[in-house]
Amino acid sequence: MKIKNICCIGAGYVGGPTMAVIAKQCPNIKVTVVDINEARIAAWNDENLDNLPVFEPGLDAIVAEARGRNLFFSTEVDKAIDEAEMIFISVNTPTKTYGKGKGMAADLKYIELCARQIARVSKQDKIIVEKSTLPVRTASAIKDILDNTGNDVAFQILSNPEFLAEGTAVEDLLSPDRVLIGGDTNPEGLKAIEALADVYANWVPQDRILRTNVWSSELSKLTANAFLAQRVSSINAMSEICEKTGADVNEVSKAIGMDSRIGAKFLKSSVGFGGSCFQKDILNLVYIAKSYGLNEVADYWEQVILMNEHQKQRFSDNIVSTLYNTVSGKKIAFLGWAFKKDTNDTRESAAIKIADNLLNEQAEITVFDPKVVEERIYADLEYLNTRSNEENRNLLKVENDPYKTCENAHAIAILTEWDEFKTYDWKQIFNKMQKPAFVFDGRGLLDKETLEDIGFVYYKIGTGQ
């Protein structure tokens, strides 16, 4: 079965870039990305590519090449569903904030709404592809809804989890380590798997396209993120020991990373991991384990999250204790708000929790991030519901100039590893700060010797005094 028309429901961080790359690599396939968020679709259609709602290096060029040729962004969801032979579901699956599984289980209400809309609109057989990160056995729930509410149309459900790292998403899509496709093992299911495999085969070598049953595919995604997050929490646990003993976590990380059994990736100590997936997926894993009575398994994975929270807490505690046990009324400059460099995504960013902790201590925070807009920063704080929106806006200001951000500050906290921070005139920054001038480097980005020669009191995560 040759696919000629693809629809993707959800124009966010996964749906947008993934479909743009498919459209680029498969010019013979019409790809339509739909979303009910009119402002988001308008941004994807904006002639000025700087206004795309997702910032990823290289994405603008791909959108420019394919948009209007075989890549379309629309709010006409029903029309796109009706015309498509294959439908990707790429909607948000946040952690539940209510009811059973609150704080752990994935909230599947958007997935269910998609399934019901697909069932209502579809008049011919379709292949449905789960792209959102989902708990195991979601495919069977989707199939149940489709089979029981549809118009006697046959649906095949595939799991095709994304393994993108934000900041390198385009690179990851163009040259993936592997593409995982899970489906039913009956003849119809195998046919659907091959239909999707044929799409990817336009640019991905066959030996990198893995075919599994649907449950293995769903669980592989959660497991991959749990393992990666576990490495970050492991090196962050060592960072605290390094600070107490006088060791340097970067030297430890390099030494163990050269062991071919361990490898060097995800061994960079920091103020904590963020992003939409790691925490959500581990909590999902914890919930699955608990629901099967596997409490020891649940406790094991939950510890990864607890270590991550501890890392953020001790970073903000260190700022308070170093600034003579009070930050009340003191200006703290934040360089970085995104959860990592080369993205404008702030979901679960360490900066949010650290800002919240310091605002509780009545600090006055000024934030600069080269890609994150002001309203996103306030929305992140408002979501926590710790204080009123008015209080957040009184205590936290957003600046467009990094030098102005740091002016008259008692301390600077580096919370995203943007490369441009290394190029700043730190002597000029020092001259305009309150003295003693402190830098708390949560990313190990700057050179300790250079900053101390200028006159800064410099703290680098994972480095003993």
C-alpha cells in the first residue's frame, strides 16, 4: 500500500518538525498538519520564518522548501482526516493533575478526543499512528474507541514513538539512530507496518527501521527516556559528592565516559533535566509499575525524579546561603529559561523551579533568554499557582538585553547552556554589578579561572572548593 496523503493532528514540537521532514524527504506525499489552535497554525504559515512557533536549527529552511508544495498547515481538521490514508496523532499527553493517577499517569483526554473525531469523520479504511508519548496499551484503547464509534471503517493502529532531542530534532529526523514501528502481528497489521516503513524508507536505511509488536514499541519509548534521565540523575548525584570532596564532576564524567561500556553521552552534570518527556515518561512508568503491584520497580524509577528535584532545590538553597542567608530585595539575574540550548521549549525547565524557590524568598529576579518570549516565562510561573499573577510580575522582570539583565544584580544564575553566554564581556558585566558579585553556573558553562581573575565569586555545579 503506497501512502499518498498524510494528516498529522497536533502542530507542536513533535508534529511540526516531524511532518516538515517527511514532506521534504517524500515530495510525492501530501502532508497536512492540523491544529485547533489558530494562532499556532498562523505562525506555521507566517512568511517570516523567524516567527515559526518551534525554534529548531535548520527547521526554517525545511519548512521554506516544502510549505505550499506538499506541506500544509491548517485548522480544517475534519477535511484533513477525511482525505488522509494515514493519520499521525501528535497531541499533548500531560501528566494528570486530577483524579486517579494524579501527578503520575498520563492524561489521555486529548488522545481520546482525537480518536472520536477520526471515527466520526472517516469514511474509508485508515492507518492511525501514535506519535505522542503514551502509556503501554493505549493503542488498544484507541482501537476500541475507533471500532465501536466509527462508520464500519477498518482501522490499523501503529505505535511510532519519536526519539528526538530538542535542539537537534532536525538532525535526528534526517539521520535517526532507529525508527521504531509497532503494530498488530496479523496480516492487516503487518501490511500497515510496511506502509509506514515505506514512507521512512525514502531516506532511512532498512536496517534502522525496527518492526515490533505494538506493546514493545510503546514501552521502548518510556524505557529509553527513563534510561537517559537515570544517567543525568546519576551524574548529578555524583556532582554533590564532588563538591564535598574537592573532586571535579567534569573530570569524573570524562574518566567514566571513556569506558566503552558506559559511553560519554548524558553524563554532563547540571542543575537538573527538563523537557516535556523525561519526567512525564518516568512518572508514567512509575504509575504502570504501581498499577501492576510492582512497588519495588516503581520506587527504583521514582528515585530518578527525586534526585532531579533535589538538584534544583540545592542549587537555589546554595544561592540563598551564599548571599548571607537572605535574598530578600536582592536582584538575581537569570541567564537562560529554556530547558536546554537551541530550543524555545521551557517545559519542566529547571529555571522555573529555581525562580519559584527564590521568589518565595522575596528575591527580585530579572530573566534573559535569547529565544523564550516574555509571556511564556510568566505562563510557566502562573501554572505553578504559587502566588498571584500580579506578584509574579512585580517580583520577576524579563529583559531583552543580557547586560541590562545583570546590571545592579547581586548574583547571576546560568540556567541554560546557550553558547552566546560564553562570548559576553564579563568584565563589563562585573563592573556594573553589586559587590561581591556572584556567579552560580548551573551548567558548568564558563571558565572558573577567567571569572575569578575578573573578581567574581564563582560557583560551578559539581566542583569542590
